Amino acid sequence: MDINMAEAKNPVLGQDFLTWLWFKSEKSGWLFKLPDGGEVNVYLEQKISVRGGEGEDAETATVSGPHAQFAEARLGLKSGKRVDRSLIRFEQDGETWTVTVKADDFTLNALRTPKMETRSEEGEDPDAKVLEKLYLIEKCAGFFDALYAQFLNVRLGQGWQGELSDFAEWLKEGV
């Protein structure tokens, strides 16, 4: 039996995660605690796509604009859609990362790290800039992993029903 991998994908967990991340970031004042004791600000901004249904019945709505202007996407959530793709901005210690995340497979696209000094100083290790860039990419992936672990702890734990109640209240507040 030949299975098409594109058809075998189950985006539900990814959609739940991105939907939860939007809800939780607004409810927590966009601040998340990290396992190492640090904190990161998390914003879903500029572009959010919500999707509902499956196959030929799937409906997608993409909303672009400032963070506070996602009323149409929130209406989509009220009708049962989930976040399918989002631009996420992480901020920590004055540095900013942005990345677009797809719920289907957690693809991280268009990752932008904080700006780096591009000029090398005399005697500087020629690999230093590459290593610094890799460090910044790894740090962004670490933020994403930490948030996903927090989501899974809630989603697979006994507190999920309470989280769904809080989510329903959040939806009522927004539109």
C-alpha cells in the first residue's frame, strides 16, 4: 500500500499549539518563563492564518496587519478554525528573532536573528561570525522547543479542560 506523506500529515497538534500560543501569550502579557529561569516575550503578529475542515472542505483565512487587528482570525477561531501558520516574534534582553511557523510540520521559515556586526576585527577568528549566527539560530529553536514543551505539559496533563475553559473566555473577550 502506497501512502502519500502529504495526506498522512495530521496538523491538529500543531494547530492546537499555535492556537494555544496566541491565547497564552495574550493572557500572560506576552511573557513566558523558560526552563533555565529566564524569560522571553512572545508575540504572534503581522500575519496569522486559520484553517478549518479537511480535504476539499478545508477553509483558510489569512489575516495580515498589526497585532491588535486580528478580529477576523479570532472570528475564525470562534467558528472552530485553528491557527495554521503564524509569524512569531521572540524578544529577550533587547534582541529580537522572527520566524514563520507552519502547524502541519513545524517548519520554521524566514527565520531572522538579531542583527550582528558583520565587520571582522583584525586577529578575530574567521569562524566567529558563523558560530555567532548558529548560536542565535539555536537560541530561537530553544525558545520554540521550550514553549512546545510547556504546551505539551498542559495538553497532555489534567489541566487541559481548564485551559479550554480559559480559552473560551478569552475568545469572548476579544471580539
